[in-house]
Amino acid sequence: MTPADLLAAYDAELRTDAETPSAVDVTRLGPLRLVRFAGGRGFVTYADLGGADAPTIARWVGEALDHYRADPEITRVEWKTRAHDDAPGLVDALTAHGFVADEPESIMIGEAAALDQDLPLPDGVSLRTVTSEADVLAMSRMADIAFEDDRAEEMAAALLTRLARRDGMELWVAEVDGAVVSCGRLEPVPGTTFAGIWGGATLVEWRGKGIYRVLTAARARSAIAMGKTLINSDSTEFSRPILEKSGLVKVSETTPYEWRRPA
């Protein structure tokens, strides 16, 4: 498949409810999907903006933010933009309404079969899937260290809720002497040919040893067993080269814009 083929599949299959399987609810505003997740998080996405002009898009941004402001449980909102969208004035409108841009990420897609590689793990490293509360919390705490974040308890709770739904999500970890050193999720998307690989994190001292590539191959192998043929991921510049070596192709960019409720 060419990059254009892969992007067309992404737009056709992943920009509807398939993008937000763990949503608590979804409200429609024109072409926008105003999603609410557990834990006070809002998320705005859409298949496309239907050729809307800049004033219309600016009005939608304001109305979407009013929608979330009216819900006191919402503490932050992410608006997911894509570089290949026709969205005149969107960035200016988001900025004017207090949204702040995060780092751009590459939209990476590839055929699952290309990622299913037989790669060696370093001595002493083992892979497995995890489901218990203790294991999921250990994985989340390792990711906090890797990303210099502080959301382990919140993330673990969200992941355990997902696991309880039995929607096919898998949590993979790489361990050394029982301690998690790398991790990642596999999220098969119902009703599509896609499975997403997300949440990749590796401790600094274990980077550059090929562990994440093996985790990627293992998740691709599991996706194939589920009947999925395509893999997608939004990738930072750190992980993009790793995913390219595994067979994924950059087809566009996404930049998340975030609004946070004032304290």
C-alpha cells in the first residue's frame, strides 16, 4: 500500500467512533464529536470539517469549549488537529480560546505483516501481557518515570476500566528481574482493519537496546491473530525512527491543542 492508500484508510476507518472506544459519551456539534472520557477529560475530533470557512470554525471552537465549561467534572480538553485537513483559521481560533499546542506527532501507519519480525531481546529481558491491578500500576509508574509525568494512578484506573470491558485491548510489558523497563498497548479497533499501538515508553537506561522494536513486533503478531491487517500510531520524534524501522510510514502529522480549566 502507498502512503496515500494508508492515509485514505486512516481517514475512512479511524475518524469516527472507532477513534474513541473508551468514551463515556459523545455529543455532536456540526461535524464535531465532543467526547467525554472518565477522569474529567474532554476530546474533540471529527471526520472532516465539511469545507467550513474560518468564521464557522471559530464559532464551533467557542461552542465546543462552552459545552465543556458547563460540565464541572471536565478539567482539560484536547482538540486533535491533523496537518492534511482543510481547516481555515482553526489554529488561530484555538489559540484565541486558550488552547495551547503540544508537540506535533507523526501519524504512522503500516501493514501488520511487515511489523511481525523475529527480533531478539537483550539477555535477561522478558515480555508478557498484564491484567492485574498491581501489574498495571507498576507499568503506569514506569511510564511516569520515562515521560517525567505524574499520572500513574489516573492512567492505571483508566486502563483497568478498559480491561474490565474486555474490548480486546492488551497491555504489554518488558521486564528485567521482575521490574518493568518498557511497555506499550495494543488496541484493536472494532469494525475496522486497524489495531493501534499506543503508550510506548522505555526507561532511559534501557533505550537503544531494541526492546521497543520487539514490543512492537509482539503487538503486531497479536493484532494479526485478531484478524487486523493495518497498524497505526501517533508517534513522537523519539519513537518515529523506531517505528519506521519496524515498517510504519509517516502519512501526516497531528498536533494536540489542550485547554485546562483554571484552578
